[in-house]
Amino acid sequence: MNASWDILKVLSDPTRLRLLALVAREELSVAELQDILGMGQSRISSQLALLRQVNLVADRREGKKAFYSLRADLPAKTLALIKSAIDSVAELPIIGEDRDNLDRILLKRRRTQEQYFNLIAGRLGKNYCPGRSWEAIGHLALRLTPAIDIADLGAGEGLISQLLAHRARQVWCIDNSPRMVEVGTDLARRNGLGNLAYKLGDIEQVPLPDRSVDLAIFSQALHHAQRPQVAVNEAHRILRSGGQVLVLDLNEHTFEKARELYADVWLGFRESALHGFLKKAGFTKVEVTAVAKETTEPFFETLLASGVKSGRA
């Protein structure tokens, strides 16, 4: 059969075309393609096998990992055919999401490399130094808070907000537990924090006006939301133009007991899911990165996601 006919049949499948669009930009591992596309390993591997059969992609082994890229020696006619197919779907929303997820993966790669070299250069706690700890550094960083209006969504008793209020103009703590609101209000009063106020409310229906704050925070709160996307949409609504959202939450895990022990609705979120929540809400400059991992079971990993509300929003 004519080779061009075989290639046309291969390009007719949306998944294979999405894969080609990605590996045409960057050499990627199966695990990275899984993260970008949100698909299972077997499905991606089988589609890559078909692309190899018609000599469109090449694979390279690095230890146990296989990396895939568009073949460098493709004939000009074949290359033009692939480019035309990719260009024809370039404006589809799902292709845009793939591009965003690819950018996130590449940023993650760079950060992993940076972290490695930072460890070589020296790391916190390598040698004992009196008074140097992540807790102390956290307090120092919080003191850098500018005079802005902040919403701590799903704040609980508001530990972070109690610290932020020392420098912020106004801090609103939103929580759906009357007892948490009562305890937090009492703490604010006893600590003389007149700019720290607690409101009873749901993070999916925040009791604050549109464009009323400069920073919205979800600190280990989003996995308690019934509809995380709605909660992130609400953060976008209450932020002023140029405002920022910060999401600190668990990476996706399988510790089912968390539902019973901590009343968790979601067992964390994949990086791509957090990225998707922020992008769909309208945030720009979206970044998601792993910032901590526990050393004991169940080895919870913490992700930090951030995004900016553009001036046009």
C-alpha cells in the first residue's frame, strides 16, 4: 500500500495527531505524555507503536525510560503532510490545553534540574545552624507581605491569615464551620488584629464582592470542595485585575482513609488538574510545582499552584 495512504490513515485518529503535535515540539517520555494528555500508559504506548510502524516517530532509551520524538529524517512531503494536519487542528481548545500542559512539563523539567544543582551547591539543614529552620524562614517570608487585601478561602482557624494580617491591609477568612469562625475571631481579637475578619461562607459561593481583593489563597482547602472548579472560579471573581491566586494542596494520592480521617472529598489533584482549574477560570501565567514531600507513609506530596487575573478580566 502507498506509504502516504498509510500516513493519512494514521493522522485520522485524534489521539495520534495530538501525540504528533507534541513530539514535533519536544522529545517526551511516555510518563510526560500521560501527564499532558491525561491518558493511561497502555493507550499512549499502543498509539506510539502505530506511529513507529509507519516511521513517523523515533524512540530513544535512557535507562528504563523511553523518549519519543518526530523522526529527523522524514521526507519533505511527509513532513509537509504532518504539518498541515497539525495546523488544521491548532485552534481547537483541546490542542491549546495540550500546549499549556507541555509548557508546564518543560517548566517542571527545568525546575527539577535547578533543584538538583541547588542540592549540590548546598541545602538547608546540611549543617546545623542555630535558629535556621523552614518554620523560621516561613515567618520571615510572611513578614514581606505588602499592604494588600487578602482572602483566605477555607481558612479554618486562619493560622496563615493570623501571620499575613501583621502586614496586609485587610484579611478575610472564609470558612463554612461556625466553630472555626468563632475560634478565629477570638484569636484575632486577642492578638489585636483589627484588620483580620472572619466570615461564615462556602468557598464555592464566597461572601465577598467582585474585584474586592488582591490575593486569594486556598491552603489545603480545595480538596474539601465538592466542585473545585467552581471554587477556583469564585477566586477569580473576587480578585481585582492583576490579582493573584495561590493554591497549596496535595498531589493526587491513594490514601483512602483521608476521606474518613480528614473529611477530604478529593484525594488530592494531579498537577494537570490544578493547572486546568486555573486556566479554565481565566487565570494567566499559571504555574504548578511540587514544593514538599513527606518522608513517612503515605508520603503526601504538596503542590503549589499560582495564577494571575489579567487586566482584561
